[in-house]
Amino acid sequence: MLDTKGNRITYFGHSTFSLTTPSGQVAIIDPWVMTNPMCPGALKTVPRLDVIFLSHAHTDHSGDLLALAKQHKPKIVGIFETLTCLLIAGKGFEKEICPMGKGGSQKVGEFEVTMTHAFHSNSWDENGVRHYAGEPAGLVIRLPGGFAIYHAGDTALFGDMKLIGELYKPDLAMLPIGDLFTMGPREAAYAIRLLGVKHMVPMHYATFPVLTGTVEGLRQETRDISELEIHALKPGESL
């Protein structure tokens, strides 16, 4: 049984989640909301947003960042190069951005975040032109009550996930399983072993036909991990 300490995690589909604290502060990780084909209609209107956490700038993670930033003026957390590319260059969010680097930590509202490594690529598209946007990242976010999540972003498997588990001790890991662009079920199962977590939410799968990794495949690959709970949330469901 997962004890979220009164915090709520809601899945929007693909790799997008909202985090709501007991006092009502709201953060969104990888804000692909209104244009996300997996996001239920009821979630496409965001009534409150205090913080945006960004793992990297690909459209399926940042697609509605600017629209939500204009609407709510939230604090925006991401790696330095991504935020300066996307948000400083004439877009008017200099006061909202909270840039950071891998290995660093900061507190933003009621959320404490540490940026970790991720093995992927990172770019953003503007008017059909692709721009390099620095390195991708993962995020360890600590919520009120001491509940900690690890959102791996888009990543390949890497051995230092063991250090993330040992050092930050996440209660819940959000890991991609879709394959092709990220880990598939086999690699995600090994990541679970390295992290030592007992609660996991699969993400970055089923959105497009090319993302062939499945929850069933993940369950097969992890059948030997005792006490593991795979929380296969449908878009719109919460923990």
C-alpha cells in the first residue's frame, strides 16, 4: 500500500503528471496537456498551477509549457540551457524561471527538487527549426510529509540509478517503458532493481504505435521482484 502522505499524483498520459500537496499547491511535470492526445478532456483545463518541472524540451514533454506559463505565471524548473532557450529569449518569463543543473537541489514552493542524470537527447522546435537545448535530466521531487518521487524523464538504463536509489530513496519511481526512444520493459525492470523501489508508475508508452513497450511486458520482466507494485494508471487516474 502506497502512502503518499496526503499528496495526490494524477496521470495526464504519456509522461505528464500533476502533483497536488495537502495544502493545494499544484505542480505539473513535463507539461504536455492541452495538445496531448492521451490527456482526458477534463484535465485539459488547469485551474491552478504553481510550479512546472521540465525534464527536457521535446514537444511531447514541453508542448504546452508556454501556454500554461502565460496563463498561470508559475515557477518553472529545468536545466539552465533549456530554460534560457525556451523562456528568456523575448518570451517574458525571466522572473518565473528557476534554472538548475544536475546534482543540484532547490526548494520551489512546497516542492524540493534534485536534478539527476538522464541518457537521452534534448531539443526544441520553433517554426520548423530544431534547436539544441542542453542536456536532458531526471527529477527527484520531495513533497510535504517526506514523500519522494523519481521522474526519470526520457532515458536509457544507466548504472547510476543505483546511486539515485541509495541517496534519495524515492518512494515511487516513474519510468518510461515504451522502447524505441527510451527504455523498454526489460530495461525498466532492471532500473527498478537498481533503484530498489517497491512502487512504480510506467510512462511514455502507448501514445503512438511506435512505442511498443507494454505494462504486460513489464509485469513479465518483474515477476521475480517481491513486493513490487506496478501502478499502471490510466490517464485521469490518481494515486
